[in-house]
Amino acid sequence: MIKNVFLDLDGTIFDFHASEKVAVRETMEKFGIAPTDDNIAAYKQINISQWKLLELGKITREALRVRRFELFFEAINVNAPADAAATYYENSLMTKCNYIPHGKELLCELYGKYRLYLATNGYEKTQRGRIETSGIGRYFEGIFISQAIGYDKPSREFFSHCFDQIPDFKKEETVMIGDSLSSDILGASNAGIASIWFNPGGDAPVGARPDFIVAKLCDVLPLLEKM
């Protein structure tokens, strides 16, 4: 029987891509860069590549926040201050709380039935700002942000820290729900807990293997009740 439910934030509860697009657009406009679809797509690909390096331990979080803008400005041949752009982007993103379809409803459905914990890779200031803006903090008994912990998903250390904060914790009563195979699902496997992969695109799993797959968040509660 499942008692503890870990939920990823971006791509699972929040529609990060929608929020990111608006924040990136505002940042480009601030620094005199045309927010064209091509420029936004270029930033997005660079940002994804840098987060993958972070998951692999090949770049630090502080280096990532600036490096993605350095690479982006180089790619579009613009001379702009990367550190200032990173700060402006983070402050903009803090106010963006677009939901994945059924994301808010899922929290309402699970609240009171399970012990809910938020497990997110991200910058503490940004993530806490978005949590406060949206008001979702009240649903969680614990909020675990990688920058505050000092380790990122999918590391065992990240999950070990989380587990140590939970009274009467048992791995067999715990599940991780998230959209990322490389952080959420691999992290659950590394930590020895069950996993549910939120896979709205119907992609085939590559690398980490989830225990269960859902295409819609409204399918999560019926699945948990059977586990």
C-alpha cells in the first residue's frame, strides 16, 4: 500500500515550457533581443543541454545559470551580460505558474489520502517563489529542492536526504511520479522506490524503466489505489 507520494514539479504539476517561454521572451525584450520563435527555440535547446550536463555531474548549478545565456548570446551573435540576463530571467520565472492539464486537480485529489512530498531539481529562490505564487505549498508535508539539499535527482543522496526527513518512512510504501526518465524515474530506481512515469507524448522509455506509465494525470489516483 502506498502512503508516501513524491511529485516532480516542472513537467508534472507545472507546465514549465509555457512558463519558460514567457520568461525567456520577457528577458530577451529586456536586453534588446527580438523574441522570435527561432531565438526562443535556440535558448531552449541550449538550456536543456546544460541541465543534462548537470544531471551527469559535468557542470555546477551556479555555472549553469549563467553558461546557458553565454552560449545563447554566442549562438545569436549578441553582446549582452549573461549574469544580468540570468538574474532577470529567474525573477521573471518566479511569477509564472502555468499548470499541466489536471495538475492542480491532482494535488486536490491526492491531498489527505497520501503524504505528499515535492521533489524538484531547480534553483531554490525560483522554485520557492513559484510555489508561493501558486499556493501549492499547503498540499505538501515536505518540499525538497535540489539546490537547498546539495544534490540533484537522480542521485541516491538526494533521495536519502528526503527519506531521512520523513517519520516512519518505508521504501515499499513510497512512489515517485515525474515526467523525466533521466531524473525522476532513474532517481526512483537508484533510491529503491517505485516509479510512475508521466508520459503524455506516448514515448517509448529509453534508459531508465518505470514501474508504471500514465498518459494523463487524471489516471494517477486510480493507479495509486491499486498499488
